[in-house]
Amino acid sequence: MNGILAIYRKEMGHYFVSPIAYIVAGVFLVIAGFFFNLILADVMQGAMQAEMQSMQFGRPPEFDVPAIVMRSFFGLLGTITLFIAPILTISSYSEERSRGTIELLMTAPLRDYEIVLGKFLATLSLFFLMLLPTILYQVAMYLTSDPRPLWRLMFTGYLGILLLGGGLIAIGSFISSLTENQIIAGTVTFGISLVLFVIDAAGQRLYTWTGDVIRYLSILKHYEDFTRGVIDSSNLVFYFSLMAFFVFLTLRSIDSLRWRRA
């Protein structure tokens, strides 16, 4: 456990000493804030039109602005995470290998799983810290909206985006452990993540067990339930299995690197 904490502190220190973490977080928050305002304005305009139509036909308007905004916003965050995860993970191991500092880790009194888990948890923590300021958007909407936003929907949305980010970070960490080139690591990570995002569309064209398997592998399909406020155990199992599988592959990759360097 001490080894995991040591690697975790090292990685977090590296993130916040370098300006890259601040730049990525700043760009992420600017994009998220811009689209949140855009979504909010669009939904409010739709709500006003629905209210005018309801007055004409004598029906009460059925338009839950906070819920619609949150669902749309969490859907947007999922798409942004597709681009952010490769950036967060490209230097996890590729930079260490290109600079030659990976040898220091290999010769340190640390076990492979301590290195892998420490790096993974540090990157996931950075992603979590990037998400935290976006809660202010929800709080602002809570203070100015009627009906109030659904807290369950907010909780499940952020849980889903954390699980989605964790899965993509695990994939990116594994790819980063395979190459010294950060551009290759980022490009391959983005490509694999994109395939897992859109693979559901291919599965819908197949009506056999193969289509069911393909649809199950879609990380977007499992994420959509969280944006609707639904916590399904099968989705939790999928994301935790995805993280465990790629963390295990990263562990094997580091283990093989240790043997090659021996």
C-alpha cells in the first residue's frame, strides 16, 4: 500500500508541477461551460415555446428543464471524455520510457502492481478534479430553476462519467505502456475509444448473438443509463471489468518490460 501511495504522490506532483494539467483542465472547463450554457439556452427556448403552445391548447406544459439540461450535459461530457482521456494517459508510461526514467521505477523497491495502480489512480484523480468545477453549473441551475434539479440524476450522471473516464484511462494507460512514442499512444487510445463508442451502431444491424455481444461492448450504451438516472448492476460490472481487464494488461506489459530490461 505504501508503494501505491508513493507512486500516486509522485504522479500527482508531476501533474501539478507541469503546466499541461492546468491547460488541459482549463480547456476542458471552458468547453464544458460553453456547451452547458448553449444547452441551457436551447432548452429554455424550447420550454418557452412549449408553454406558449400549452396556453393555446389549454394544456399544462410538460417540460422539465433541469432534467433535460442535465441529461444533455452528461451526454456531452461523455463525448468530451473521449478526447480528454487520451491526453491524460499519453505520458503515463510513454514519457517514462522515452526519457529513460522507467529504469528507475524498474529498479526501485516497488512491485509492478503498485506502479500500475498508483499511476492509474493518480490519472483518475486528476480526471475527478477536472469534473468537480462542473458541479457549480448544476448548483447554479438548482438555485435559479423550478422545479429543482433531480439530485439522483446528478449523482448517477457523475458516477457514470467517472466510470466511463476510468475505463478509457485504463485503456490509455495500457496503450501508453506499449510504446515510447506519445503521439502513437494518444492516437491509438483515441482510435480504440472511438470504436468502443460507435460499435453499438454496428451491433444494431445484426440480429444474432454476435450483435448482442457487439452491443454489450459499447461503452456508450452502458453510459446512457447513467444519464437517465438509472444505476444498473450490469453497467457497473461492465465498467469495473473493463478497468480491471486493462489494468491487468498494463501490469503484464510492465512485467514483460522488466524482464526485457533485466
